[in-house]
Amino acid sequence: MSEVLFEGGKVQVGGRIKIPKPIIDTLKLKEGQKVILKFNPEKKEILIKEDKKK
């Protein structure tokens, strides 16, 4: 797996989760599609996975 780096983003605070469009396009997700976010505070990493439950 290769890594894709998205620079120039800004931190926003709010109740919703906003994912940058280039990431949505790369993952081939559609607007409104459910995703699972896994956050590892030790590594400061966020993993975005498609929620395949229906």
C-alpha cells in the first residue's frame, strides 16, 4: 500500500466529520456513505474504512 499525503489542510472543530474530497475520490466513496473512523492516539493516526453493514 502506498501513502498519499494531503497537505495544506486546516483543523476545524464541529459535530460533523468532514473528509477532504481528494480522500473521498481516492477511496471511491459517495457523499452520505457511511464510514468507520479508527483513531490511534499513540500513533496520531486516523484510519478511514467503508462501513459495509447494511
